[in-house]
Amino acid sequence: MSTVKNSARDPNQGTALKFVILMGVVSLFADATYEGARSIAGPFLSILGASATVVGIVAGFGELVGYGLRSLFGYLSDKTGKYWAITIFGYAVNLLAVPLLALAGRWEIAAFFMVTERLGKAVRTPARDAMLSHAASRIGCGKGFGLHEALDQVGAMLGPAIVALVLYLRGGYRTGFALLLIPALLSLSILAVAKRLYPRPRDFEEAPARIQGGHFPRAYWLYLIAVGLIAAGFADFPLIAYHFKRASVISDDWIPILYVIAMGVDALAALLFGRLFDRWGMSVLIPAALISAGFAPLVFLGGFRLGILGMALWGVGMGAQESVMRAAVADFVSADRRGSAYGIFNTGYGIFWFLGSALMGILYDVSLPFLIAFSITVQLASIPLFLRIRRVKKTEP
């Protein structure tokens, strides 16, 4: 379980909190950029002629790239120590690919830019999370990552809201993608300021090594599988948005609004579950899994009102994963191996996400009840593993 290692009088706590907030603002504008794009990616691909299977595979493959390559870039960040350089390069690729979607005239080109955006996220995330973990160790890992995720999701609400307004004003999808260049440039500018103010985030942490030798503990691998099962059963939003449009459940301008609602719930859930993690550990993911497993029948079988409720449950699951998931990884490993630990963990997470997303895209074209049954069953299968992890951690140093 994560603990705060320094007293409230420690001036480094205040500085660490400022760093977390500043990086949260970077993520706020970054999420406004790419989550704004993701909120309409499914319908945009549909307009360009893609099927549900294609949407599911493209979304899943993007996540596979976005998570699968993190092991490489996590290793490189630990090996070279150039956490800031890798982070800045990754953010540039991640964000500048989004406005280029406005130029896509075929679904294949749009898919390329969508995957490129995810590639940029793969490059920068392990190094960024390693730097955040150092600062978060001063204020509580759950609190630190929960606060970062909450700010992150404010941006995830802002971006889709901008796109929804554009669609409401009859501006079209391409205009929405083009306008997202503004938050992209703001994010990159603030990131440059953060590097200038905090060139060595590692100095925030004074924690001793927590693992022996060259291997990660068994509980780490069990945790990867457990969270991976949740990811496999978690439908990506482009497929959900595709369903809303195809089934005419929700109008085009309301689809990004539902994403805004989900991101708002995500932000609140991240703060709540982050705080609970500092008190009770990763077992807080058990009630989160129980809650989020109910999103699929509401989203894929319900109408407008049930769709809103389903997206709220989907947001609970995302908030719990994004805050507790990263905080728990920091609690498993020593400070000098965080980049590798985050990279390997996210590679496995991405493989689970890709396989689940691709299968759910296929199941959507075959049978919605099969898709829903798969989603619920796989997510609930994580609960016995979370219970097992608590026992295993007690036997490991």
C-alpha cells in the first residue's frame, strides 16, 4: 500500500504537489486534443466507409501500439535517463497527429493518423509516469496519480465539448479536428515550462529499493493479468460511438456530450479511488470492477437515458483504472526501474485491450448479447485475482 513518507512540514511535498499539478495541466490540454478526436473517431470512420469490425480493429490496434511499445520506451527511459527528452518527443507525435485527421479523405488514412497518435502516447507515457511517481511518492501515490488523472479528465471533457459545439454549429468533423491544434500547442508549451522548472523529478523521492535482483515480484505479474482482464472487457469508445450512430440511439452532436459525461465521472472516480488506494490498497479495484461491468448492457441495449447511465459506469471503470493502476505499479517496484515497470505493464495491458477490442468489434457484427456476455464475464474474472494478489504480497519482501 502506498504511504506518504514525509511529514506535512517537508517543503518538498509542496514542490512535488506543484509538479503533479503542472503535469496535470499538460495532460489536461493533451487530453482535450486527442480525446476530442477520439469522441468522434468512430462516426468519422463510419462516414469514410469503415465497418464495425474495422472500427473495432483500428481502435484496438491503436491501443496495442499505444500500450505494446511502452516496454521498449520504458526500458530506454531507464537506460538513458533522458526522461524529459523522451516525454517531449512523445507528446509532440501524440498531439500533432490529431489535427492532421482533418486532411484524411479515406478511412485508411484516418486510421493511420489514429494509430500514429497512439504511438506518440506509447513513447511518452512510461517516462512521464516514472517522473510523476517520484513526486507522487511525497504526497501519496494514490493521491498524486488520482489528482493527475482528474486534471487529465477535465481535458477529456473539454475536447469532446469543443467538438460537440462544432457539430452543433454545423462545422463538420474536419473543422473539429483542425481546432484541436490549439490545445495541442498549449500542452506542448506548458510541458516546456515544466521541464525548465523541474529538470530532475527523481530528486523528489528518497525511497529504498523494494525488489531484489533482476525480477519483478509475482504480485506484479498477477496484477498485470487482473487489470488486463478488465481492459479486455472494456469496449473502446469508438465502437460505442459507432453503435450510437448506427442504431440511431443518439444524434451526432450528442455523442461527444456522452463522452464528456463519462470523462467527468472518470475525473471524480480517479480522485475517490486514488484516495481509497492510499488507505486500502488495490483491493479498491474490486468494487470498481463490479460497478463498471454493468456498462455494456446499458450502452448496447438501452436507449438514450440508459446509454447515459452506461457511460457513467464506463467512466467509473476508467477513473479507477487510470488512477489506481499507475499508483499500484509504483508501489511494486524501486524508483530506478519505474520506466521499465510501467512499460512492461502497459505492454501487457495493451495486448489484452487489443484482443478484447478486436473481438468485441467482431461480436458486434455477429450478436450484441454475445458481446455483452463477453464484456461482463471477462471483467468479473479479475476479482479472484485481486483477492489472490493481497495474499501473495504478504509473502513477498
